[in-house]
Amino acid sequence: MWIYEKKLEYPVRVNTTNPTLAAMIIEQFGGADGELSAGVRYLTQRWTMPTGKAKALLTDIGTEELAHWEMIGTIVYKLTKDATIEQIKGTPFEAHYANHGKSPYPHNAAGAPWTITYLNSKGDPVADLTEDMAAEQKARATYEHLIRISDDPGVIDTLRFLREREVVHFQRFGEALCIVQEHMCRKKFY
Ligand code: MN
Ligand code: MN
């Protein structure tokens, strides 16, 4: 079960109204390597992990990714909530607005809707943990692209925090892969 805490994992300070930037940051809300994909990926893969430690790690990180998804939705909303129609027209956010108004919706920066095909659950711990390590590197790279195109100091600060967490997750999945491989080898010796 989950317990919801009515606060964000890290404060989201947004200093400007910027629909164009919101339309780019939505990549991490509903894109292939975004936070929704990460959360669903880890929370789905955890059952077939061979050790309690690996199951717990996927549960912990999957839960944290949903908290990141909440933070990304908050950034997108804060960047657009005060935007006038004049400020929205002619920006990439206009296409989003036509369907969803100012509600964040899981699609990528190019408008393609989120899909479960962005992730897999292979039932094989080595394959899954290897996918997870790659997913963390891709999320880190996306954050670096987004930081480069951001000009809002509050948004940059939050994106830097989120980027750093993906680096930590990559390291922890690497440790889990070692533990799982040791466990699988041990079983072969009597
Ligand atoms: Mn994340
Ligand atoms: Mn992560």
C-alpha cells in the first residue's frame, strides 16, 4: 500500500510564465524516458526480482519516480497557469491547449501520447535491471537537454535535482544487478 504525503519531494519554484518551455518539459511527464514510464516500469518489474533487496529497491525507486512525475506536472502547470491566450497562441503549447486546456497530460514534447510500449517487464532480473540502468541514463540525458533550453532559474534548480536523482538510481540499479547476479551464481554451487 502507499501513504500519500501532501508535499512535493523537492520544492518546485517557477519564476516565469512560459508555455513554450512547458511544452518541452512535458517530455518528462509523458515521454519514453519520462517519470511516468520510470514509475510504471519499476513498480511492474518488482514481483519477479529474485531477492527481497531487489524487490524493495524497485518499490522504493518506482515510488520516488511517481513523486517526480508529480513534480514535473507541477512545473508544467505553474509555467502555464497564468498564461493568456495571446501568450499561448503561436507557441508549441497551443496544440496541447486545444485538447487539454491547461491540464498537464502524458504525451511527449512532440505530442505523441504516453504508451506502455515505452517499457518492458521481461520476467528476467538481469534483462530488467539492465533496462532500468539504461532508462536512468536516458532520463539523465533528457534532463540535461531540458536544463540547456530552460531560462527560468527556479525550473533549472528543480531539473538539476531531478537529474541528480537519476544518477543515484543508476548507481543503485548497478549495485542491485551485482547482488542479483551473485545470488543467481550461488544457486549453482552445492
Ligand atoms: Mn525520476
Ligand atoms: Mn530514476
